Amino acid sequence: QSVLTQPPSASGTPGQRVTISCSGRSSNVGGRPVNWYQQLPGRAPKLLIHNSDKLSSGVSDRFSASKSGTSASLAINGLQSEDEAVYYCAVWDDSLKAVVFGGGTRLTVL
Amino acid sequence: QVQLVESGGGVVQPGKSLRLSCAASGFTFRTDAMHWVRQAPGRGLEWVGFIWYDGSEKEYGESVKGRFTISRDNSKNMVYLQMNSLRGEDTAVYYCARDPAGSGWALDSWGQGTLVTVSS
């Protein structure tokens, strides 16, 4: 059971907009910046978004993210087949004194 | 460009020890915190721990506390993960990752990972 809750799966057709949620608590998402990672099959994770809404260098601007209270979300506009991957949210937890990851959301492009 | 290369993985028996290494290049290593993250086969990412840029602070995930130790040698641009009392559930790909100063715990560069298999 992950400290951060993500839906296990999401899907969309090419060109669609998809959002992935990440729910936490006051000790993590509610008080700390959220980071989002993309992991393509067989590859190491890649930082997409840092500080809750800042696009990482070289990442397509089709990706965006936001945070409100104890929830955060990642949005992908203009979905493409290359976006098929597992997406993770992560944040520092002040109570646990640890980085916590969401369980990951597997995105399928139909 | 930033490069992180892990090594030291392999097959090890339960209860034994193993030390992983991560060689860093392409950035000012001594100014950045470093993390270890692992991923069991078919599972999600699990944070193992981190070490501050100067080694003065370290934190570990609950599942490895008391068994794993992170260290670094800033003169060699290396970070290490000493794993003792290994268990089957420690079987995973282990990644080292960079946490630039002021990044808000964002891991902006990752190695390719090294596989550790704990089995008799």
C-alpha cells in the first residue's frame, strides 16, 4: 500500500487529453513539492515535472501538472503512442522522513 | 552530460552482504545529494535512501533501515550502497539518482540500474 495513491491504469486515444491523479496527505503532498516521473518499458525513470508544476528540461510541453491541497495531477495533452509508460508521483514526507512514491499509473494509448 | 553508472549487482544468498557502486560524471558531484531507488520485478519504484552532498545527513526507507548504509567519496565521484542481511524481498533493480541542490527532492538523472537477486 503506497503512501501516495494513484490509479493503477489510465488510457486514451491519440490526440486526447489524459490526467493522472496523485493523492497524499498534509505531511507530503500538502506541504511539499510533487515530482512526476515517466518510466518507459525496460528503461530507467525520467523526471518529467519538478516542484509540482515545472517542466523538466527537454520534456515536451504537452505535459503539465498542478497541485491543490493534498492532491496533485499530471496532464498529457495531444496523447501520442510514445507516451505509453508508467507514471509515478513522488514527494518528500515530513513525518516519515522519506521520499515516497505513488504506486504508478500505467498509461495505455488505444 | 550527466552520467550515472551503477555496478556491483549479482546473485547473493539470503543473509549475505553486497555493495553497490555508482560512478558519477558530467556534473559537480560534491554539491548534490544522491539517492538510491529500487524496483522489484514487475513492481513500482521504492525509495531506498539518500545521502546529503557532504555525507552529513542520510535517511533510509523503513524496509532497509538498519541493514543498508549509503556512503559517498566526493574525491572519486562515487556513491555506495552497502546491503547487509539481504532478504528475498530485496531482489530488485537498484538505481542511483541525482538530487540537485534546491530541486525539491527531484531526481533529475538516473543510472541504468543494476540487478540484485537474493536467492539460495
